[in-house]
Amino acid sequence: MKLAGRKILLTPGPATTTYGVKLAQVVPDICPREKEFGRLLKSVCTELTRIVSDSEKYTTILFGGSGTAAVESILSSVVERDGLVLIVNNGAYGKRMCEIAEAYGLGHLVFHSPAHSALDLTALESLLDKSRRKITHMAVVHHETTTGLLNDIDAIGALCLKYGIHLIVDAISSFAAIPIDMRKMNIHYLAASSNKNLQAMAGISFVVAETELLEKNNPSKPKNYYLDLHAQYRFFSETYQTRFTPPVQTLYALIQAIEELKEEGVDQRYARYKKCWETLIAGITRLGLKYIASDNLHSKLVTSIFEPNVEGYSFKEMHDYLHSRGYTIYPGKLDEFKTFRIANIGDITFKDIESFLMLLETYLNRKGFVKDV
Ligand SMILES: Cc1ncc(COP(=O)(O)O)c(C=O)c1O
């Protein structure tokens, strides 16, 4: 078998994977209803739980699907018909949670905040104080992949504790890179997926939740079907199977990716990513490009960069130039500014970023882009 050539994805997931992860998918065919597969699923759930919490208090529930499936599963399963969820919207993924709430007709309030500055926690608390209806849940994105902005989950968790609110966190782009402790941060439900900092393949999304809540909150008339969190939890607890066909080979890749994460460690992985980010920032700054989100609020995982102000520039042309040379970059997602995004996650090192910067420099020089002084 010929091994695929190495391509560098500077996109916020799927990220570049190791050969070990790619090859782990080549396994003898197996029916996912077999006991041995169930044992694998069970151990994957335990390992995923351990990355952010402990199995005494928390459980992981797997779904076949992309990250949005996990977020949608939580919102549509746990916010009851008479419940009220306060959604923090400071980027595209906060907005997506609002759209999910609307699609399911959930009672919800929205706390709007700019995409590039820290949340005003005093204003957030005053909304909790002023609400005439009891707010039952708060939903927030940990790392807003739109800009690279990190929301302060410790502070939000403390607010939720004070007001007796269950906290839902979309940790899709922070899980397995930025250390998370669900107990300490008072997170009740967390959504993540296989294909970002976990460095596995796309196709598995999962929810880590307080087991007691999964046991207790069991609506008699669910609003969803495939994404019913409680039904998926119950079925798995009884059978060690998912209710519907799981992405079998993707699971083997995930097992390998978890092993590789354990070898590297979350802290070390984040240190590697941060070194990539520092290299990127030094490089783009030298070239004269500017980026959104100040360093103290930055995840150091994804950077939203202002497009170069030069005649004839097009994202597509720059993308195609870099893509044909092995580096894939990503468009921006902000309405108010023209940006593109570079993520520095996956199986890459700062050397890959240096090579990327050389190509970017050549491209910008060809366009006649000059640094503002
Ligand atoms: C914070 C966040 N939430 C949700 C998603 C959606 O994930 P998916 O495209 O896998 O459904 C993403 C994807 O980039 C994300 O970064």
C-alpha cells in the first residue's frame, strides 16, 4: 500500500493527523454490535472523560456526527419545555447555538458580545439578576474559533454556581489542547469532537456530562430523536452499543489518537501548539499583517488575520497558491471585517509554520504587498 503524502491543514479542524492515526483505520471488518467492539467503545468513553474530568461524576456519550451534533444534542435534550437557556453569542459558534435554540423552539435569551473583546461579566450577571423567568441553563463557547477568542469559563462557571444554573460549554475547538477541569469550572455538559485538537478523524462527536443529570433529567416526550442524549446514554449503559451505526473505522483512529495524546500530554500538546502560534505571529507581524483578538484573550490555536490590502488580492487565489504547495488555509467568518484564518493545531511543528510563512511571503511579494510603516 502506498502511503499518502503529507499535507498540512492550517484549518481549525479537521487537522493534520499522524500516519499512526491514518493507518489505525485499516482493521479487519467488525460488526459494531459485537461485545469486543462494545468494550472498545466503553474504554474510549472513559479515556475521553478523563481528559476533562473523572468517571466518578461524569460520563461520555458518543454520537456519529460532526461537532455540531454534540452541541445540538445537549441543547435539544436538556433544556426542558419550560426551561430557559441564556446563550452567550460572541462569534459564529455562539450564533449557531442561537439558531439551534430557535430550530427547536427552546426558551432562550441571548447575551450579545463583540467577537474580539472580553465578555462583560458584570453585564452578564445583571442579565441573570433581571430575568423575570428562571434561567435554567447557560450556554457558551469556550474557544470562539471565529476569532481565536477564549471565553473565561472559570468566571462563567462561578456565576452559574451562584445562580443555580447548569452550564453547557461548546469545547469543540479547545478540548485536548487547553486544559479543562469540568468539576473545578462547574461545567455540567460539554461538547467536543474527534477531529480538532484530538488529532483524530472527523465523524465522532461526543458529550461529557454529569452522570447524575443524565440519570435524572429524562423527559417523557423528547424533542429530538437521533440526538436524544438521554436515550443514547441509557442504551449505551445497558448494551455498550450506540443506538445507531457508529463510524467504526473512525473509532479505531480515535483510539490511536487518544494513545498519542496520552504520550504527549495535554499540557505538552498545548505548548507545541503555542510555539507554532508564536512562530506564526512573529512571521505575519514581520510581513506586515495584523490579526484580531489581543494576545491576553487569545487561544493561540486559531488566528483571524486581516486580509492584505493590496490590489488584485483574492482569498481564493492565495488559498490556491498555498494549497497547491501543500498548505491549506481557511476563510474568515466575520461579517464586519475581511479576514482569513490560520489554525496551528494538529500534527505539526513550528518548522511547518516557518515553511508556510516562506510561501506566504513569496505570494505577498508577488502581489506587491508592502508593510505599512
Ligand atoms: C467552537 C466550535 N463549535 C462548533 C463547531 C462545529 O463543528 P462541526 O463543523 O464539526 O460541526 C466548530 C467547528 O469549527 C467550532 O470551532
